[in-house]
Amino acid sequence: MTGPTASAGHRSASARLLRWIRWYLREISGAADYDRHCLRHLREHPDRPVPSRRAYESWRTGRREEHPQTRCC
């Protein structure tokens, strides 16, 4: 392909790749977990404020320590 169609296709493929990389990094870093937690919290407890990222991480760490069977070691 040549011309503007080839450029548009390349930009589209690049945009898809960048979106995938962003999704992947958010998943492995845990950022997506916090976003999902906030959405669930808003849905289930609309009258309460959404916990901060720090409060969420503290809760998550405590939960991991209380339930060690979810870890390999």
C-alpha cells in the first residue's frame, strides 16, 4: 500500500500497540486494580467516599498478610 491509506494504517497499528502496552503496564503495576476497586466501591457504597490510593494499598497489603495461601511462598 502506498499513499495516505498506508500512513493511516500504520498510525492505527501504532495506536493499537501503544494502547496494548499501556493496558499491560497498568495490569502488572496494579494501577488497574485500584481503578476497578474504585468503580466497585462507587457502585456498592455510593454514599461513602472513595478510599485514597494509599488507603487501598494499605488494605490490600493487610489482606495479603491475613490470607497467605494466596501467595506461593
